[in-house]
Amino acid sequence: MRLSILTDLPQSYQRQSKLDLLQNKALLLSLILTSGLLLLAAVWFGVNFALFIRPDSKQTLFPYEIWSATSNRFALTIPLTWLMGIGLAIPITMIVHEAIHGVLFWGLTHQIPRFGCKWLVAYTAPSNGLYIARDAYLIIALAPLVLLTILAGILLPFVPSNTLTTLIGVLSLNASGSAGDIAVALWLIRKPSTTVIEDRGTVVIAYTQIISNPRNS
């Protein structure tokens, strides 16, 4: 099957498996942990990359000593620039991340995608009744992670210093928010290339082609 999208499921296909990102408690816990690890890794990478590319950004990113410790006291002080940067990065990341999914779904299906939020988890899905080929779906699923990471890396040397924390915040929150996309991609990559996907928001269903037995024909 070479088509990237189907409006009707062929009779030669049957439901093979389902991935529910919210109802599967073990999966949900692993996604939360993965999301946290991705956030920490992206923050570490973003800050160190910024310091490497722009050594003068140290004063912006670390305007004063962030933490201090003595024998009987530990203090952690979060710079105001960090709070402002994160505050701006949260809505920017959510909008741009889901917009990338939406534009690609629209470009593939020529139909307005569905946007929604469930349990504080935002999602973008194609219109109901559409089945998308595995490879096309993989590209759409991972596009926000790849594109925003590359874009942040390109912009980092050039943006004004007072926007660095916002840019690093977008890079980090996007990586963290891509945990579900990565889980779906890892789930799909092990399936045959002829697999088609029905996306119901936080539930993804895979349909695979039935291989007829030539001995029975």
C-alpha cells in the first residue's frame, strides 16, 4: 500500500493493537518519568550550548549565585529572568508544538485537524474516520521535536541575550512534551511498514494487513 491516507479501511486489514497514553497506568508513569528526564537533559544541553556559543551569556543566565550551602543551611534562589522565560516558554511551546502537528495533518489530509486537551495533556489529531500510513504518521509525530530542536539551535547564537531563557525554555519544554510522541514512534517502528494508524487523540490504534496463506488458496 503506497497511499499515505485512507478514508476507508480495506477488508484486508484488521485491528492489531492499541496504545492508550492515559489509561495505561504503567505507560503513563513511564511517560511522566521520561518527560522529567528529557526536561533535565534539554535544560543541561541548552544552557551549556549557550555558554559555549556565547560565553557572554553567563551573566544573563546566572546573574547571581543560584544556590549556596553551609553546614546548617541550604538556599536556592531562582532568578527572575528564569521565571519570566519559563512563563513565556510554556504557551509558546504548546502552541507551536501542536501547530506543527496540525499543519502537517492538514497538509496530508486536506482537512482541519482536531485540537483538544485531556487531563492537562494537549493533543492534535486528524479528522475522524481517517487512516494514516505508518511512515507518514511517524514523520508527523516526531516533527515538533526535530524541527523545534533544530530551530532553537540555529537561533541560539543570534537572539538577544534577554530572550535566551525563553528560547532554552522552549527547547526544554518541547523535548519534555515530546515524550508521548516518542513513545508512539517507538511503538510504531516495530510494526510492518504497511500498517495504518487511526488517531483518536490520546489513543492510537494500529491496523495491519492480513497475510493470506497460499496453502489455503
